[in-house]
Amino acid sequence: MIPRLKLVNVTKRYGSTVANDAISLEVMPGEILSVLGENGAGKSTLMKIIFGSVTPDEGEIYFDGRKVNISSPADARELGIAMVFQHFVLFETLTAKENILLGMPEGTDPKELEKEIIEKSRHYGIEVDPNAIVNDLSMGERQRVEILRALLTNPKLLILDEPTSVLSPLALQALFKTLRQLSSEGVSIIFITHKLNEIRELSKHCTVIRSGEVAANINPQEMTEQELAKLMIGSDLPEIMPRPEIKPHPGLEVCFQGEEVGFKSRYPLYGKINVPCGRIVGVAGISGNGQAELMKAISGEVLLPKNCISIVGSFAGDLRVKHRRALGLRYVPEQRLGEATVPEMSLESNTLLTSNLFLAKGFMRNKMIARFTRSIIEKFHVRCGGPKAPAESLSGGNLQKFIVGRELLHNPKVMVLNQPTWGVDAGAATLIRNALIRQRSGGSAILVVSEELDELFEICDELVVMSEGKISPQVKTKDVSVEEIGRWMSGLWPEAKEQ
């Protein structure tokens, strides 16, 4: 059988950095090939080469047995290649339908497309509202739009770069069912993820990339997750730190009674969350159930009655962002590029975005900025071209480590994070989680919103669940199971009727 895709000695350099070093691989018709590697290993660069958005310096590409030159995404789409990027490429001011329409053949009827979106999104189990404005969608909902847009092109080869990073467990299983169905119909799939359990569940073929080279070609189902992790990072996976018991004191308190001041939201918020200093509290729930609104309210992006939010004993619901930072609040948003960082700006310049520590009488303290940025890079093992490297040049995982490190090194009294390990490899995820546990053990209050229940159970002292804007009772992690929290994600928790 002729391979659907064949790469021969594909190499890509950026100055002195070799992103891909003579990589060769094959994907057969109907095969699901997983590609595993730590952040910065060169996976995304390789996928962009296949999709035509990056030009290789050396090597050959064959598609259905024919040597091809894929010089643009248009060339790739013409061959039948579709790709879901790790960093979404959606126009935020357009609707989901309008974004999907941009990738469809000229002359596509918008009304017929809307029907197809509704039908196929239900069929694939990743429901999308075609008329929703992208700017109003959570990252999980945006990911569904990206995946559906790719599927609607009926591809021969589907590339998925971290497609499950912000999907709920139910949506994940629906996606896997869809991928297996596509595979049975002859569609080839390249699946990139850092989640080792997903690779073992979905694929029998896996290419491991380390430092830009192919390190191994394996059957992941014949290996343990620990063995896969060691192949990926070249050493044993670090362990999660213990959480010592410390006496709590007031940290972050939120209380909502359906206030919608400043919100353009599908759901008013109801319920309470109490995050004492010296504790990590997690927020679970299916993406799009009010988590984005919760983050806007806490971070100061929208203003509410002042008694809705309390930061270390001070009412702050009506305070703007800079005043909340002055009280000791730091925030890591879920959208890395565009919200947490300016892509074109250097890491040094991005360091300035959330701090006024580096300003003196209107002048920037450039040496202090450089030292602080280098400290982030060193302490959080950020792979980059140095403090002056633009944010957009970093891999998703390395950029996430930089953003988390930037906020943690301000030693916040209250730390709020939305999807802290989204698109981050297993080793880097453990580094971030241990950093949060250290901060908690130092007396900070930490609130974590995450789609990953395993992550929440691993690092959190207590949990709440959000469903349609309602916040569940707060429980200790040790007193509930993953299965029970999964049921709560449908709004089925004790006392739910009373809210």
C-alpha cells in the first residue's frame, strides 16, 4: 500500500537553531499516527511544514505516492490536508459560521452551511452554535469550532495539534469516536498531544521527537505511561510535591447572586467560592459554563458590586485591574497569545505588561527588566532565544511556563489561573504544578480553573464545579471521586435545587 504521506529527511533551521533535523516518517491511509515530544521538540514546526505554512530547508514530501511541493495552506487544502492548530486561527469579531465559511469552497451557501454545521456538530458530538461570536466563546468552545471546520472539509489527512487540551472528558470521548470513524473510512490522522493516556488509548503507532530528531517509532499500547514519558523527555518524570497543612487565613472570596453588571453572558453567576491563603481551590466544569465570566469578574476585566469579590479581606468587586494587583492579585488567562502576551513583543517587553515594578518616574528600568526576565527563563526552564526573543517564537508550552513564571515571581497573595497546563508536556506540567504547590505552601491563595480533572485532584485541596453559571457546594478533594465530580458537571450536585 502506498503511504498517504511520506517525509524524507525534512530539515528546518531558524538561524543556528535546528527545529527539525532530517525527519522521516510515513502515514498510511486510515492510520492514526501519534506524534509525541516535549515542548520545543519541533512537533508544531513539522506539522506547519506539512500544512504549507512553513517551508523546509531540505527534504522531500510525498502525498499519495507523488512528490509534492506544499508552498502554502491553499496547496495543502487542495491535496486534502486539514489542520487544527494549537493556537487557534479564528477571527474573533466573526461568528463561528463565518469563520468556517472562510475555509470552504467559493460559492458555499451560508444557510446550507449553517444546517451542515448543526447536523455534523451533533453527529460528531462537538456541538457548535454557528451564530455565536467567537470573542464570546471560551477556549474550549473555540477549539470545537476549529475541529469542526477541519472536519467539514472532508480531508484525506487530518492534522490535530493538541486538539484535546481544553475539551471535557465527554467531548474527548466523542472526538475519539469520530477519529476512529474517520480512520475506518480511510482518512489518515496525525495526532499531537502531551497526554500520554490519550496516545495509548487512540493509536498503535507513535513517532517520538526529541530535540528536533526522531528518537523512536513505537507502539504506545505496548508501553506504560512512565516509559513513554521517559522516551519523550529523556529522563524519569518528576514527582508532584506533597501539600503540607498550614493554618488558613482570608485570601479570595467570591459571592454571586446573578449579578450581570458589565457582563455579556449566556449565564448569570450564582454561588460562592472561598479560597483561603494556604489552599488551592479548583474549578471544574465543561467549557462554556460560566468559567470565562468568573475569570473576568475576578481579574477585574469587568466590574461588579464591590462586595462580590474580596481580596485578602478588602472588597474589590468594583476595583480595576491595577488596584486588584495592588492588593496582591495575579492572573494567568487561558489565551496565551493576544491576552497574556503580545505575540510580536519580546519576552522582556511582555514582562512589563502586568507589573509597574520596573518603572521609576516614568522611565523603564531596563537592567531590572532583563534580570527579571532571565530569572523567569532560568527558574521555569523556558526554551527560547533569550529575553529579547518575541513571544510568538516560543512553543505553546514554553510560552505557558514563561507566563506562569512571570506572575509567580511577583510572589502574589492571591493567584488565579485559567487552564495552567494547557498544551504543556508532562514534565513541564509537573514543573508548573509543583510551583503552584510551593506558592500555596508559602501562604498564597490559589484558584485554578482546569478542564483536566486529574490535574485538579492532583494539586487541589478543595473543589467546586460550574454548570450553566451556577457554582456547586465547595468540597474537599479527598471527600469526592472523579466520577462524582463528573456527574456534578451536568449540574447534578447536592443542594443544586436550592441555588
